Amino acid sequence: MDANLVGARLMLSGAENDSDVQSVIAEDEEGLNKLQAAMELMGPEERQSLEDEVKVLQHGIRAWLLKRNCKNMRETTKQLREATQSIEDQQKQQEAAEHQSLVTSELSERERAAVTVQAATRSMLARRSFLQTKHVAIKFQAATRGVLCRKNFARMKAHALASLVIQRNVREWWNKQPAATRPDSIDKETGENDSEEKALTPQDAYE
């Protein structure tokens, strides 16, 4: 029984290692089924407490995703600005070259009209290409953010549920043990963990 307690404590202490926990949760379908069964046995108060904890996790996940997406959007905006500036510079150079050609050459009205049409066509095509590229980039970013948000939220929610179930089972088992058989160090640590858990409310977690 002591080995089971130590194993549970190790799982709780390593809960911050998100990649490892996510990998275990994703591969252990039997564990997820047991977790779902445990949730069905919860009372209304336990479910409400669990939902409050999940909301806290949702808030943290959204903040993390927003911070990361803002960085990506800043980089994309910078690239779009550089692309726009490059197109404008090319257009200015092209207009200057065409103007110089018109000034130094004695072109007929037909040739002048052809040059004007070509310049307008190139400008229109360049702008259309830029707008299409920008539209595709925005749609791709939105789709990527949606997929990452749903994926990370599902994993973090499963992680939170697993942690809560493990914590509850460990506390119930520990409270059933005779006081004389409890190691002082573990008993003290368990008491500190219970005090910290009672002190942390959903409102404090949001703040």
C-alpha cells in the first residue's frame, strides 16, 4: 500500500510536465474509461467543484494560446508589411522606368496606350496576388489556432480530471490509515497539501 501511495504522489508532483502527461492520457484508453466511470459516480457538489477547476484551466489555456497567437500574428503582420512595401517599391520603380521611357522616346499614341495598359494590368495582378496570399494566410492561421485550441483544451481537461480523481483517492485512502502507521514526513506533507488546496479557490485562480 505504501508503494501505491508513493506512486500516486509521484504522479501528482509530475503533473506539470504537460507533454508526458498528455502522452500517457492519449495512449491509455482504459485509464480514460475508468476516469469517465469515476465522474459518473460523483455527486452534484463534486461535479460542480470539478467544473470550477476545469474553468480555471480553461482560463489559463486561453491566456497561453492568446499570448502565443499574438506573437505569431505580429510576425505575420511584419511579413505582410514587408511584402506590401516590396510591391510598392517595385511599382514605383516600374512607374519611374516607364515615365523615363515615355520622356526619352518618341512613342506613338498607340504605344503610349499599350504601355499604360500594361502598367495597370501588372499593378492589378500584383495587388490581386497579394490579397489572395493575405486571405489564404489569415484563413490558415484561424484554422490552425482553432485546431490547437481544441486539442490542447481536451488534453488539459483530461489531465485535470485525472489529477482530481487521483488526489481524492489518495486523501481517502490516507485518512483511513491508522495514525500510528503514518510516516511523520508524509503526514506532514499531506497536511500541507490539504491546506494549500483549501486555500486555493476558483476566484483566486482566476486572479
